[in-house]
Amino acid sequence: MSWTSDELMTVNAARALAGARTCFVGIGLPSAAANLARRTTEPGLVLIYESGTLGSKPSRLPLSIGDGELADTADAVVSVPEIFNYWLQAGRIDVGFLGAAQVDRFANVNTTVVDRGPGRPEGRLPGAGGAPEIAASCGKVLLVLRHSTRNLVERLDFVTTVGHGDGPGSRARLGLPGAGPVAVITDLGIMRPDPETAELTLTEVHPGTTPEQAVAATGWPLAVAPGLRVTEPPTEAELTALRRLAQGAPDA
């Protein structure tokens, strides 16, 4: 089967949830990946949305955190304060899955505002939502976004969510309990923080992509891991499940 670059990205993002029990899900690309994981390799994965839904099993991709499909298919619906105070900040959620408009070399995130150039008003984005708390308190964080110099930048126009701050030790100094971002999955490959510098490093490229393409599409001098790998192509089962999800078809 053939696939699009977005399908390739989503499949690899879903694979990154292997072994997770609970996932705090952002809307958009993270939601597609998390729901694909639940429909394929992680059927027991509990999806949590910041609107208060626990164990949602949507038959289609939700349009927002307030989509009624999330509440209709949830195991339980609780208040927003309970979601954040009892579930998230108490360390009860394994993985936070977030999208981003901009990401820098230390996996810090901007979803607030972008500079559109001289003489033009700033571009307003959806804002933080629960992302700062998710990135602070989940056991680990996954980021997913399309790979370009517009999105992967040398300097954020605004720091909405702290990833690894200004480098090694930054999260500890800020008192952030979670491990922070452990992978950034794009339509070209996967980047992970270097264990010594905390700087994102290209560790995998997708089939048909070269490391040179990924480096050229990054706004800083992207380091390439010595043991660079190629991700496995999507399987027929993964693509079928993803396309059924996009069409709003029930689990097969």
C-alpha cells in the first residue's frame, strides 16, 4: 500500500506509545496517533482529554476537547480541576502527547503567537491550553509536528511550554517532575534529546527520506546520530485502521 507523509508520521507517532497505559492527548495530530495506537497495538490504552474525559474511545477524530464524542464514549467524565489536580499533577499519567507550532533545539514549544515580519501584526495561535502542565507532570512527553524551518526554529517567538529549557539540568532547576519530551516525531523522521546535551538529535528517518533533507528542513544545525536508523514502513493493518478512523468508521 502507498501512504502519505502525514500517514507515515501518524503511524510512527502511534508506535511511540508502545507499552503506555495512560495518555493525556492533545487535539489534532496527537489525537490521531493516540487513537490509532488504541485501535491497533495498544487496545488497553486509556486516553485522557483535558475537558475531563477518562478512557474515551471516539469512533471518529474529535474536533476539539469539547467534542461530545469524547464524553459519549468515555469510561468517566470528571471536572477539569480533578483532571489536573488529581490525575495529572499527581503523576498518574504515563505519556503526554502534544502538537506544536514551533519547537526549538531543546524541545521547548510555542503555541501562543508567531512573528509574521515587519509591518504585519503578530499571528495569534490557539494558546497554551493544558500543555505547560502536561509537559511538566506527565511521565514523559511526545511531540508531533511537520518538519520545516518554519516549525523547527533556532529561537521561539514565545515560550509556551518548557521542554528541556536551556539544556541539561534545566527541568530539575525549575522543579518539573516529569522526564519531559523524549521524542519529536515529524513527517521526515524522529528526533530525540541527546543524553548529555539535551539537544534534539536526528535518530531515525522515514523510508524515502535522507538525513540531509531533515537537516535542511531544520532551523538550527541539526545533529545526526551515528547509528541513524530508518523507520519501518506502515503496515497494511496500520494504514487501514488510520483511514477508517479518519473516515469516522467504527473499529473493525
